[in-house]
Amino acid sequence: MVSASFLGWALDAFDFFLLVFVLKDVAAEFSVERKTIALAITLTLALRPVGAFVFGRLADRFGRRPILMVDVATYSMLGLATAFAPNLGAFLVIRALFGVAMGGEWGIGASLTMETIKPEARGVVSGILQSGYPTGYLLASVVYATLYQTVGWRGMFVIGALPALLVLYIRRNVPESPGWTAEQADRTGGLFKVLREHWQLALYGIVLMTAFNFFSHGTQDIYPTFLQVQHGFDAHVTGAIAILYNIGAILGGWTFGMWSQRWGRRRTIVLACVLSLPVIYLWAYSSTVPGLAIGAFLMQYFVQGAWGVVPAHLNELSPPGVRATFPGTIYQLGNLIASSNAVIQTSIAAREGENYAFALASVAACAAIAVVALAAVGREARDAKLS
């Protein structure tokens, strides 16, 4: 279950992050500005709550395992369709639909795993699951650095169809969650009844995840563009730096997820965000490749360190009976609000004379401070019973 959920999120993120490396190439293909193609990232993020809700409700009603397979197959086929987009309109529609499928995976995979493992393992497994996201970014970095010159941007999205093979693995090896039964699904009072009873928790979760998503997307989505445009790095250098900072992200998720089991979810989130603040200058304003690489490694170590706590934290806070829907929808609604990040940052950079460093640093600092404040006033539900 852990490996299937990890791979599902990693391969989902792989397809998403392919686009951040080829923004300028897609813009050139369709003869538009980069900020127009950045709209595709916004659409993907904005439609993720729809997928979280639809696929989550299906998973709460019909089981985690079969709906996870449907979701993985759907986002894989839409990734392949991206490679054959004939014009800008079709490209934007396909990426929007991809956002629906992408939004469904996290909530289902996290609930499937957190309902299965022992409470004392949730911290480390939470870090492993969330590290699937930077792992997908890492895979996209490797593909871009090694194959882009050969296959071009369309060929990269053809490679993005490979996650469909994960469906066969899930069907063969993954059982249903012990935290879900058909009888329990019939007894669930419905999502809207749950929301009426827990609206304050839902509102808090949405605001928290909005800050979290500005923190992650504000440090990831246009960083390759920053390296290409502001520093003039080619695909190999950009890809190599991306590989390094995604290794940092993976290590950070594992480390802080594990520490959250001992220190508590909120304290660990606050610590990771506070430690990211001194790194911002090195990450955004270094003038050398080693300085940028070290800054990027440390930045993503702390950003994804904070994120490594999220799967366990949201599932422990979630009301029972809607666990495939509630955490995923809360997470993706935060994504919806933060979906304008790429457009905001590219617009700030353009207004400042292509100064992407200022756009990156200002958003990252504000987001980190917001997460610290919100995590500090929230509640803790570590080791809550989920089955």
C-alpha cells in the first residue's frame, strides 16, 4: 500500500512538473508569451479540488483501491494527450482535465495508507508519501536533463504516459484499506452533514493548505524558468540543479516526517518553516552555480520537510467516514486559492525587469511566515485512531 500510494503521487507529480521545464518551449510553439502558458499550471492547480472531491467521494463510497486505479489510468492518458495538443486551446483544456485527475490521487492514496499502518509509523510513512511529490519532480528533472534535446517537449509528455503501468501493480498487489467497508460507507451521513458539523476545521484546513501551497509552488514552479531566463543556464545545468534540490526535498520529507512522530506535527512544521527563512537569500540571490545549487537544496529540504508532516496531520484531523474526501479536498482547495502563483510570480518578475529572484524571495518568505502562524494556532491529533 505504501509503495503504490507513493508511486501514484510521484508519477502524478512527474507529469505535472514536466511542464515547468518546457514553459518557454511551449510558448514558442504556440507563439504566445510565457505567462500565457503559465496559465496551464494555474488551470491544473485550480481544477484539482474538483478531482479531490469527485474521486474522494467515489473512494468513500466504493473503496480506495478501485478508484485509485481509475484515477491513475485517467491522469496517465491525459498526460499522453498533452503531447498531441494541436493548438493552445486544446493544450489548456487537456491540462485543466489533467488537474481533475491529479487532484484525486493524493487523498485516496493517503487515506489508503494511513488507515492501514500502525499509528507509531505514521510520521515516517507520511514523510515517505509526501516525498513522492519531489520524487516526481526529480524524475522530470532527469528526463529533461537527459532526453529533452532528443525528444523535445512533446516527447517528454509521451514518456509521461508510463504511469499507466502502475494500475497493473495496484490490481495485483494492493488490498483494500481495512479502514473502509461497504457497510461503513452505507452508514456515512454524507459529506455536507460532516461539513456542517466540522465547518471550523474545514475552514482552518483550507487556509492552512493555501499557505502551504504558496510555500511549495512559490519555490518550485518557476525556479527552472528563473535559472534559464535570469541566469541563462541551458537544459543540462538547469536539470542538474533541479535534480539536486529534489534530492534535498526527498530527504527533508523523510527527516521531518519521522521527527514529527516524536516532536508533534505542529512543532515540526513550524521548525521547518522557520529554518527556511535564512536560506531564502542564498536560494534566490546567489550569482554562482554552486551557490544556487546549495541554496536550492536547502530550501527544498525545509519546504518539503514541512510538507512531509501533512499526510499524517490532515488524516488525523479528518472526520471519520469521509477520510478519502476531506483531507484531499481541503488540500486541493488550498491549491485552488494558490493556483495563481505562477502567473503572480511571472508578472512580478516581468514588472521588475525579468527579476525572478525578487518574485521568488517575496512569495517564499510570506508563505513561510503564514504557515508558521497558522500551524501554531491549530490543534494536534497525533496517533488518533483511523480504522
